[in-house]
Amino acid sequence: MSVDQFEHHLKFFSSSRTDCIARMMDIFLCLKQPSRMVDSKRMRMTSNFQWILLTFLLLYLMNQVSSQKKRTPHDLKCVTNNLQVWDCSWRAPSGAGRGAAYEVCIENGSHSCYRLEKNTKIPALSPGDHEVTINFGSSISKFTLNEKDVSFIPDTPEILNLSADFSTSTLHLKWNDKGSVFPRHSNVIWEIKILRKKNMEIVKIMTHNTTLNGKDTVHHWSWTSDMPLECATHYVGIRCHIDDPKFSGHKEWSNWSLLKNISWSSDSQTKVFPQDKVILVGSDITVCCVTQEKVVLALIGSTNCPLIHLDGENVAIKIHNISASESSGTNVVFSVEDNMFGTVIFAGYPPDIPQKLNCETYDLKEIVCTWNPGRPTSLVGPRNTSYTLFESFSGKCVRYKRAEVPTNESYQLFFQMLSNQEIYNFTLNARNPLGQSESTLLVNVTEKVHPHTPTSVKVKDINSTAVTLSWHLPGNFAKIKLLCQIEINKTNSVHELRNITMKGVENSSYLIAVDKLNPYTIYTFRIRCSTKPFWKWSKWSNEKQYLTTEAIPSKGPDTWREWSSDGKNLIIYWKPLSINEANGKILSYNVSCSSDEETQSLSEILDPQHKAEIQLDKNDYIISVVAKNSVGSSPPSKIASMEIPNDQFRPGVRYNFFLYGCRNQGYQLLRSIIGYVEELAPTVAPNFTVEDTSADSILVRWEDIPVEELRGFLRGYLFYFEKGERDTSKMRGLESGRSDIKVKNITDISQKTLRIVDLQGKTSYHLVLRAYTDGGMGPEKSMFVVTKENSVGLIIAILIPVAVAVIVGVVTSILCYRKREWIKETFYPDIPNPENCKALQFQKSVCEGSSALKTLEMNRCTPNNVEVLETRSMVPKTEDTEIISAVAERPEDSSDVEPENHVVVSYCPPVIEEEIANPGADEAGGASQVIYIDIQSMYQPQAKPEEEPENDPVGGAGYKPQMHLPVTSTVEDLAAEDDLDKTAGYRPQANVNTWNLVSPDSPRSTDSSSEIVSFGSPCSINSRQFLIPPKDEESPKSSGGGWSFTNFFQNKPND
Amino acid sequence: MSCQLAILCLLTLLLPPLSRGAPMSPAERITQAYNLALSMQENMSTLLQTYLQAQGSPFSDPGFSAPELQLSSLPPADISFKTWNALDDGERLSRVQGAFLALTQHLQLVGDDQRDLNPDNPILLAQLRDARLRAQGMLGNVAAIMTALGLPNPRAEDTLGLVPFGASAFERKCRGYIVIREYGHWTDRAVRDLALFKAKYPS
């Protein structure tokens, strides 16, 4: 072996030695260095050997020291398990046999010595260092002992009992803490470990804290397994750690107790655990199959699951975050080769807080509480939520019985009311296998009354305008007030609601009177009720129809009368009473006529007949008609008549009639009427002036026509205007159909001005104004007006040419200035160029055209202008003057006259000049129509002597219609006629209303409905004669034809 | 629904066959029972489908079948042809009667089970009730045939005595499946048996 090899070995050796040896090695290595240098010299070899000897010497010395130590007791250690006694032990000296005796002395204030064998139990020493001397034969060992060096190791705990609740997979552990051995109170930490399967996999280690109280105490501890306990054997062990605050030594865990186990003793049948478990949605669950066959497949629903193998063939699966089950639950199936096993898991929710809990009563006998279950629990059948309604004041409760078919609609429970209790404090508790919830409600039931629907509604008569209404409302409302609503329906009428407050009764029967009804009317009643204070209306009761009894007719029928055609008999008509007035079925009428001398009564006239005929002299009579129904007679309706002879009245004159009633205090004006026997056309035209003219408009103002000259009610004005000058031939009649004549019909008779717009500037216009009544058109008044010039146009017309001329001038000047040289050359050359001289060209162009031969061309003399003098053909002036008067006298209907029938009017009036109507027209209007005809006939031959008068129908139609009605009243009168038709031809002559109610100035204002206002006898029938040919279309429409007397009282509309 | 009502009306006619005024001939009774069996056969697949659908997966999975599941309290309908062929009239009818007696009681049990598991499925509950009524009808018809043929009528016995009432939900689901399946098998067998009787006792 070479030196190097040796060194290597030593080096290897040194790495596992103590420090002492290491130091030796260092020395050795120092020595080895020179040996390398003088490798061949023997002297060096000798030196190396010495070093090895030294090493061995050192090793020997160390061993000697060590063996000296082993000859005395050493390594003193003390432990305690109860803090009262220390259990000390030490290593025996080498050579000391079993049973060797030691003397142990402890310096603990006093010197105490014990003679002991190897171990000794000494009482716990006070804190601080204590000298311990152990004598063993001749050798003495001294130790210093302190509490800090003592270890506290509690006794190993013992499990008293381990039991299992398989249904809940819970383990129950029981042990004793043996606290009596410990002097002081101290905290204990228990550590419990759970192991599973035969190979004891640790499932869980948990701690449990208790306190030692100086007594032996049995502790309980439970643990719920995530895996059913049937699936595998479960083992439990326990150890403890006592934390004594005053002990300063090492506190250590006790040893683990003996393990106890729980296993399920199965018969050999295959079983799946857990069965029918109800769990919360979203939780995890382990399902196992305890079997002796090999499980090939596990399914949750239709999902395959990985198997967790347990002991033997047992398997488990773990389901994470389970979703809500359908009603029959979630199936878990384990398939073995030729069979299937399974279980059902019901995953759902704990009950929601009952929502919208509401308690009310229908009858103050029973309280109905309703609520909504809230979120569905997904649990049905026996797992469904059960509800308990608890009332805290009375301590009573009711349970909700599970409905066969669960619904999410509201649930309800009935709670019997207790006498003398009004305020109820309800708690509704909802509970299912996963938990419970509740909601509370404090309610005063007298304020929460929702009455049932009123039933048995009955009606009885009191009189013709009042009935009693009775109904039944189940419940005992004696302590509260009811508020009921009665709906009263009358056919074709808006329904009426009446609120009634009444005191509640015990026997459920209610009765009230309903008044202010109409007699003999079908009513429909229905009722609903609530309570005070208001909570809810009941439903409406069924409708009850009832006919009120009859009463006497409230008034007599509207009556009027007429003389028979032979004038001997008076025919009395009356209008059947309306239902409201008849108050029943009218059976008959009594008619009587009384004059100063006698009273004549007719026999009873049965209902369908509404007319009677009496033979009477033409005196003043009072006729009365009474309607009778089964109850009695109406007040008589009386009409009085007086006849005024017709020959006292003239047409075209306004009459004021004043009718006075004779009363106790004297006479009283009942009514005044203004009217005409017959309306005629106005005799004068309205005076009108031009107020203002502008370039395109004219403002015209006119004055009223006096009443005497109006001869009827003014209906409006007609305003014509056309372009034309006084002296042109265009001045013709104002016939209709001429497009250049514009007509404005002013029906608002209060209007006194008119602005004509859109006219041309500086143009002459012919304006004509006339008034009309229902009697016809009045005469015309015409005027010529020239509109003003349009000044802006004129300015523009001047400015534009001037501006153009200036621009042309300026441009020309500039051009001329610029081209002045050229101009000068062209027009004013200084020296004529001989070459340009045409006179000298002829030699060159001999053979050119003959025209070139001309040296000078003379223009022919032509005249600049031809003036032709013409003479104008003018209409003879003599005709004009004649025609002026003709125009003034033209009839008002001249618009119908054909244009060619007229002579051209051509005269030159002043710019503004009034045409004064022919005074003859006044006379004609003021007199009779015969005169009017005469005027027309006189005019016609004058204008067109060769024409026959029949060619101008209007001109020939001198007779004016007397039955004209107002132009504006066509619709009204048509309606009136309709009404007349409805009333079967009766025309009331004495309308009581109009006698009393209508103001004298507006006789027609109340007549919008039906009857034509007229009274008096139809004696003016004689004057009705249609003497005129058919009216032209311009004439105001006639209506109310057959009665000429209506014209007599033609009334002013809008007066 | 109207179909079910019609069947119910038919059943009310069939249930008290003995109480009718004019006694029916054996052939008429056989025909009546045969027609009832045919109508039961028609409704069979609907009932099974409705039942399985209500039990959730895997029962409701298409093509679900678990022939391995058996119920000891129900007599099996399977029989070898040779044995079946060799049965005499009394034995043949009494086996059918025994089976339908057991089925009637089991269908009642299944109906109760489903009222807990599927209270919100009125269609299923109604079909189970109808099936039970039909089974009772068949029972009455077979008894009437036996009486008409002069065969001894064995006493009805309680076949359900051994049914465990504390069955788990899964067991109940399986039990219902077996009962309805066996109800179908026995209906098929009754049709064959009655067809045999029809041929044997022509009207």
C-alpha cells in the first residue's frame, strides 16, 4: 500500500470521526507534506510513523476519560404525568447489575436522601435549580435539576365508548378526562383522529378543547361522516395535550389511545347507502354500495360515475354540487353483473319565507290566512313543506294539511276566531326536512273584513218613488259598521251609486229604503258591502230588477186646436205624455171646453186616441185636457184662444204683440213677440262708403237700414265687385255666372265693414252692395273706386332703365377710349389712302361683276313714317242717360237676366260717386207688390222693345213669395218639419213653455226642438196663394209651406 | 280522457257479471273477458311508458329494461309452452285468476307509492287506478267464466302480506316497474288463454 493510498483511506475515515480525531488528521496531513518532497529518504519514513503513534495515543486517552464517566450514574431525566410526582431516571454505571441500589440526595431547602433502585419518583420540586447527588457505591454523580428540564406527558386517554348513528352517519365518542389527578385547572386539547377502511386511511384529525376542573369528567364528541358509516369500518383514536400555565417544563402530547372501530354488520345482501336522503341543492354526497358482487357501473341519473373502491367489493361514488331533483328524486344506480341496486336522493331547498301572508275574515267568525310559498323546494309528497299557523295571544295553532297536488298558488288556512279577541299575532312556520322559516303578522281582524257577496236581494214597495231593499250578508258584524254601495240602473240611463253606512247586525239580514226613484220605471239594483274602516269590497250581488208603482201623471198633455175645414167644429189635439210624465200607463183623457157662459165636457176618450172634436162658436174658450192612469188624473193642461181679425195687418210692417195674463195683482206680461204678417224686400240699399283704399285692397263700411225700410228681418248683405270704369261698356248687370264679378254674401248682419283684398293697383272697381230679407233682395247701391298705384313697382320701372342706360354709356365710353386710334383710323383718317379709293379700282377689276362698276350708288328716297288718321266709333251718349235709371231700378233678381238682354252701360262717373237709387223704388217697396210688377213691366219694353216680356222670367215675376223663411234656418226648419211629422200632424198652438219661458226678443230660441212658433187661429189660410212662377235658385229657400200664417210671425233669427 | 271514461263504463258493466238479469252463456262470458284483455293489452305500453317517465333516469331512459328485477310475491307469467299447453281449464283459469288477484293488490300498492313519489303527476295516478280497475274486472270475468263452466272457484287470498312497507324509494320504483311489467305479461298470457277458451267454447 502506498502512502497516497493510506492518506486516502485516512481521509475517508476522518470524515466520520469526532472533532478530536479531525484535529489529529490535520496534524497528520501537515506532516505528510514534506514526505512528498523527499520521497526517497528513509528519514522521512521514520518521522511519519511517529505521527501515527501519536494519534493512537490520543485515541487511548479519550477512551480512558469516557470509561471513567460510564462508571458513575449519568443522563438524569425526569418526566411527569400529573405535575405532582416527577418520575426521574438515569443511566446506570457500567457494571451495575440489576437491583443495584442508589442513594439519591436532593438539595431542596433541606437535604433529603432516598435509597432507591434505578428509577425514582420524587415529589415535584419547586421552580429553580436543585442539586441532585446520586451515590452508587463509591462513585458520586451530581446533577442540577430544574422544572424546565422536566417533561409533562399526560397519561394516554382511554375511549369509554364509541357508538354510531347510521341513519345520520354520525359517530358518538365518549371518554373520561381523569381531571381529578391534576392539581390545577388547566386547558386540555384533545386530538381525535378518524380512520377509515381496513388499511386505516386517516380521514380526519380534529381537536376538541376542554378544561380540567379537578374532577373526573366524561366528555362527548360527535362527528358526522361524509360517507355513510355502513360503507366502511371507521376507527377513532384520541390523545391529549394539557396546557398548564404554571408548569414551565416541556408539555408534550400524550400517546394515542387504543383505536375503537365501528363497522356495519351486513347480512350478505347487497345494499346501497344512504337511502331516501334529502339534501340541499348544491351540496356533495357520497353514496356507497355494500356488496359481495363486483360492481361494474354506477350511474347518477344517466351519468356514469367513477368508482371509489372500499374494502372488499364495496364501492362508493361521490356526487358534487347536486342539482335539484325532479319530484320522484334523483336515482343512483349500481349495476352488478346481473342485477341493479340503487337509492334515491331528494335534492331540494329549505322552505322559503312564506310570502304575502295576509289574514282577513269574511264573517268575523273565521280568519282566513293566505300566503305564497315562495321559491319551490323541489320536494313533494312526504318531503313537502308543512305549515303551522300559530297565534301567540291565544296559544292556538292550526296545521296546514298537505295538498294532494302541490301548487305554487296561494295556500290558505282557516283559524276560528275567539270571542273577545280582535288582535291576533300570527306566526306561520314552514318546515321541511332541510330546514324551516317563518313569517309573522299582527292583525286587527275588525279592520280586515272582506265581506261575502250579499245574497237574497229583495225589493218591496214603499210608494211609487221609494222601495225597501233587503239582503243577506253572512257574518256577525254586530260590533262594526258596514258601508254598502247600491247601484241603481235605469234603462237608457247612467247608473247611479248610493253609499249607505249602517250598523252591522248579528243575524246577517239588512234592510234599507231607497228613495228618489221615478214611478213606473224599471230599475236594476245590486249591492256590495265593505266595512268601516274600509278594507275590501265584497263582490257585487246578483242584479235584481224591479218596476216601481204608478203615480198620477205629472202634467197634462201638450194641447192645441184647429178649426175644422168647415169652420164649425174645433178639433183638439194633444200629444201623448212621455213616460217620465205619464208615471204609469195612461188609460184615458178627459177634454172640456169652457167659455164665459158654459162648460162643455166630452166623454172619456180612451188612450190611443189623441184628438177630439167639439162643436163651438167662434168665441174665446179655455180648453182643458186631463190624462188619467190607474192612480189618478193629471193636472189639466189648458189653452186659451183669442182671435184677432186678419184684416188689421199689412205685409212688410213689423208688429209687436204683447200677451198679458190676468192675475190677482193685475196684469202681467207673459210674452212679447215681434213679427210680420209677411216679409217684403228692403226698399233701400244700405249706405256705404269707402273707408280706405290701397294698391290691392279696399275697405268698405256701410250703415244700417232703418226698420221701416227693411220690411222684414234682415238676413244679410250681398256685395258685388268687378273691374270696370264708369264710362266703359263693361258696366252691365250683376248677373250670376259672370266670372269677372265676385260676390260676397255677408250673413253676419252685425258686420258693418268689409275689406276686399287681392286687387290690382291703379284699377277702377265697380262695387255694389244690397241687403236682403226673407222677403227678397233690396235695391243696389253701386260705387266706383280706383285703387292706388303700386309705388314700389313704379320706382323699379324707372330705376332699371336708368341704370341700364348709365352702364351702357360707361361701357361705350371705355371702349371708345381704348380703341380711339382704331376709330380714328376707321372713321376719321387724316390722309385718305389712295389704295382705298374705290374710284380708282375699276381698272383692276374690269372683268368683275357689273356691280363693281358702279362708282356711286344712290339710295332711293323712302318716306320715314306713314300716319293714318282714324275715327273712334262711340256708343251714342243719348242711350246712356236712359240706362242709368234702368240700372237703378233693376230688380234684385237681375243676376238671372241674360247678359245680351241688357244694353251696354257706358258712362263715365266720377272716381267716387254714389249712385242714388231711384226714389220710385221706395214707393214700390213701401206699397204693394203689384206696383213692383208694374215697375218691372215698364222697364222691360224700354230696354228691349223688340223682346217679349216672358224672356226675362224674374223681371216678369213681380209677385214676391210671401212664405219665405229665413235663409239661415233651412236645417232647423227641416228638423222642425220632421218633428211635425212625428207628432202625427199635430201642431201645438199653445206651447206652455214658450208662453212663460221665452224672452220677448228671442222668440225662436227655444224652438230648436220641435214646434214652429206660432199661435193664433189658422184663419189666415185664405191669404195663401201661389201666384208666382217657380222661384229662381237665388231666392232664399222656402219652407213651412202650407201655412201662410207662419209668415205672419216670421221671426228674426239671432236677434 | 274520454277513452278512459268509456273503459270505466265498460268496467262497470263487467264488474258485477253475476248480478245481471239474464244469465250469460259461457261463450259470451269468454268473449267479454277476451275483449277486456285486448283493451288492457292496448293500454299496456302507455302505462309502462308513463310510469317509467315519471321515475326519472335511468328508468326514463329510452329502451330501459331490467329483466333481472323480480318480485317474489307475484307469480311469474313465463311458462314453457309444453306446460302451458297441458294445463286443464280449471288450472289455466285459476292461474290467471291468482295472478290478477296479486296484480290488483300490487297495483294498489304501486298507486300508493306513486302518490308519495309523484303526487304532482295526476296522469300517472289515474292510469294506475285504471289499470287496477281493469285487473279487478279481469278477476271478475275469470271468476264468472269458472262459474259458468262449473269449475271450482278458489278462495281469494292475500298475496301482499309479505310486501315490506318500509321499502325505500328506489325499491318502490323498482317494485312498480316489476308490477306493471308483469301486469303486461299476464295480460298477454290472458289474451292467449282466453283465445284458447274462445276456440274451445264457440258461441
